[in-house]
Amino acid sequence: MHPEALTEKGKEIFQKLPAFPEYYLAGGTALALHLGHRQSIDFDLFSSDPIPRDLLAIAERIFNPAAIVPSVNNADELTIFADDVKVTFLRYPFPLLADLTMYEGMRMLSVAELAATKAYTIGRRGTFKDYVDLHAILSGGHASLGAIIDLAKRKYSAEFNARLFLEQLIYLDDIEDAGIIFLNDPVGKADIRSFFESRVRDLRL
């Protein structure tokens, strides 16, 4: 794992996340901990269950109550800022298809399943971070594009459109190329587009 992917505040928050055993870490921060390709500054915690009404009160007890600022609080999502670090608890109804990884007492999605979630997000129009993350997965040989699509189909069923995903994967014109702190060699939008175009061509041969 790569704890250097977290900021100092992020490391403090991460140490407290095992106090929420019903949730597992997903999103870019989980992937950054796996791969160490970029810094990540927020936390996405998933569960298949609705958000409990008392979750905000629990979070206030676990984190510093004076530093908690709630942003969203409903049955599907609780988003707070804890010491200015964004933490989202999300009801995520899609099945887990691979074993979770345990790190420092916190359950995390596997790289393979994180790749499927990134494909789903990009298919619905993701951000530059999502493209950077999927590039790191593919260029690092952690999964193939075909395997990612197959897993995304299994995980999301009709909610995932493989054709739309592939179209979005190579269309980055409206994606803002900013806000990434790379921990390895930086990669720009043009290089990412060229890389994905090559992988899509190989997939269709």
C-alpha cells in the first residue's frame, strides 16, 4: 500500500475510518492507496444499507465535533467535512464481486473492482481524476480493458453501457485537465487520450 497518497490531514482521518465497520473504502483514495500514482484528498465510504439517521452524530463523536461541517444528509448519502477533509458515506446498492482488501483495519475495494467503478463513472461522464485512475490501472497492467468491461457488466447490469463507456473513454475535449498531484511521472490529457484510443482499437480488433 501507499500511505504517501494521503495528505497529513487525510492520514489522521483514515486512522479513524475503521470505527465505521459497516462501510468499505472505494473511490480514488482507495485506488491511490493501492497504486500510489497520485495524491487523493477525500474519502468515499460505501455500504449497501441506507444511511442511519444517527450516522452524523456518530461521526461527530469519532471525529472532532468542532471541526465537522455537514454538507449532505439523507437516506442515501451523508457528506461531511472533517477538518476540511471531505468524507462521504454513500448507500451503494451494487453487489460486491471480489474480496475486499484490508489495510490498517479498514476494508477497501480491490483494484479490479475499483476499475469497474471507474468505468461506470466515466460512462456517466467522470472527471479528469477518473481518467487518470483508469490510465494508471491499465498502464500498470493491473487489469485489461476487456476484463474491466466484463466486471462492470456483472456489477452494474443494465446500468452499465459498454458502448457509451468506450465512446466517453476517448472523448476528453470537455474534461478539465487540472487538480492532480502526481506521485509518479505526470500524464497529460493528450497522452491519456492517445493511450485509450490504442487500447480501444486493440479491444475491437
